[in-house]
Amino acid sequence: MKLLRPISLLAGLVMTTAGAVAQTSLVPPAAQPPAAPPAAKQAPPKAKAPAAAKKPAATPTPAPTTSPKPTATRPVPAPADPQMPTFDDPNVDNVYGAYQRGLYKTAFDLAITRAQYNRDAKAMTMLGELYANGLGIKRDYAKAADWYQRAADAGDREGMFALAMMRLSGRGGATNRDQAVKLLASSAKLGNPKAAYNLALLYLDGNTLPQDVKRAAELLRTAADAGNPEAQYALATFYKEGNGVPKDLERAVRLLQAASLADNVDAEVEYAIALFNGSGTPKNQAAAVALLRKAARQNSPIAQNRLARVLVSGLGVPVDKIEGLKWHLVAKTAGKGDPELDERLAELGPEDRAKVEAAARKWTGTTGK
């Protein structure tokens, strides 16, 4: 269960390492420039965090292009909003139950009692979460950091992670990267996959810690094995390119599949391209197109562009120029242009072109403007 809102951390860091992020190329031709891994989006134990990375090329003369997110998650910025932890301890019953139901004031009252009288570390982390997000109480980053610190001192890995994120972003106190690294390392050692993932990003960044791709790969593997989708996506890019690990396309595809099943959009696009081309996995164009549709509806410009190419050319699906060029215009609005599809659009008659433009406006919410 997720407790906190996604914490965007070093979104493009993973790819700050030269070859660390090449993307799978899609079907037919051309190959485009490599991309970077996911952006960091982490969530706590009972919760999930989430996300950001980039993608490859698709259909007729397509070529992959991506923009990552180690996201570390959720890829070449600096730490953003701290992501709050989740509680996976069933003993945080009433407190967490109230939180889940949106009864934040009740959760606060119960947590403060447990923290003060039972020295309950998880309750302390909950108080940090409530103060950090202004839930049931006035937002106060200083008090949030204080409660996270108490939870961390009491050995709670979620409190350690949340405090590390605050130290990286400078919320609730001065930025302190050295302390953040120690907290992330301690939290990761206690089995927190979000901490391992974000620590890996710092090793990739090379600013807070000396750049060490192999160490980053080890940490990503730890987080990926624990089911963290951002780490799975990032590690897949490593295996695809042989950065910090032996090159292994099949293993990369298995990781992409796992991350896509967890709704990681970047992984969905990469996995779709692998399925479409039969790279590292048996070719399955129908499944590939279904994944591209899903990612396109999740507003991935690259998925929208690849889907447009597939539909316009009828690769693996019946030709549908209206729908395909609609996605082309939607992707173009998001900055993913395609000269070849512009030409196909120009070939349409006035009536069909009007249908395409109307459908695109409807999707982007600009109808009537």
C-alpha cells in the first residue's frame, strides 16, 4: 500500500553515464540515439512509488528514442520532492487504517499516542508523513524531518528513506548529501528497495558519490529483485548495453516485462518494441501494439509516435490512418514530431484531415480552442 506521494529524485541520472541507456529499436529501419533510464519515483514498503525514463522506436522505418527516469525512480535532474514511505507492518493497524481511509486527523492522534507512549517507530514515520504532506495537520517540514529522524534513530527503514529524501532536497533543513547517503545505505541494508534504487542513482550521478556503474548495477539488482519497477527498468537498460553487467538481451527483456506488468510506462514502450521486433523474446506484434496503445493512453509521446506509425502502415494491425495520425498530432503536441507522418497527414483529403485534427483536439482537451 502506498503511503506517500511519488518523490521525484534525479529523474535522468541513470543515463548520465554515457552508454548506460541505449534503447531497443523498433521494427523496421533506422536507429535513433540512445536514451537514458528511468526517473526516480519511489514509494514505501506497503506502498509503491513510483517514476521516469525513455523509449525506443516503433513501426515502419521507426527508430527508438527515449528519455529516462532514475529515476531515480521516477531520468538528469536533481532531487525533487521527497517521497514518503509506506508502512508494511500490519501492526500499524489503526493508524495506517485511518490513513488509508483519509481520516488523517484520527491517524495523527493515534500515531502521536503510539509515538510518545510506545516509542513506536512506524508511528513516528507516519507523523513525519502527515506533517510533510499537510494531512490532518498544518504542513511543517521541520517537524516532519524531526519525526523522521526519531523514526530513523529507532531503526525504521522507511523513516531513514524519507529523511534521506528530505536531506537531498533541502526540505525541513539544510541540504546534507553526506547524511542522505548514510541514511540511504542504512535503509537499503535493511531491505528497502527504494533506498537501494536511489543510492544507485547517486552512484550513477557521480556528484554526491564517485561514479561507479558496477556498484550502481548491484544496487539496482537488489531493488529489482525486490520488485521495484523503476530499478527493473533501469537495470534492463544496463543489460541491454552491457554497462556494469555482462550484456544479456534476454535478461533485459525479462526485466522490461516485469516492470511493464507493474505499469512502468517506459518499460511498457521498450518491451513493446522488443515484442514487435522479436528482440530477446519471441515476436508478438499483436501484444506489442496492445502495449503501445496502453502506454499511448498514459501519455507517453514515444508510444504515441510508434503507435501512429504502426496504425498508418498497418504493421501487425489493420490500417487506420485517422486513428494513427491522431496519435501523431498528439505526440507532436508533446514535442515528438515525425516528418514522415507529417507527409502522410498532408496526403489526406480535407474531410479526413478534419477528422484527425478533431480527434487530436479531443484527446488533448483543446476542443473548441
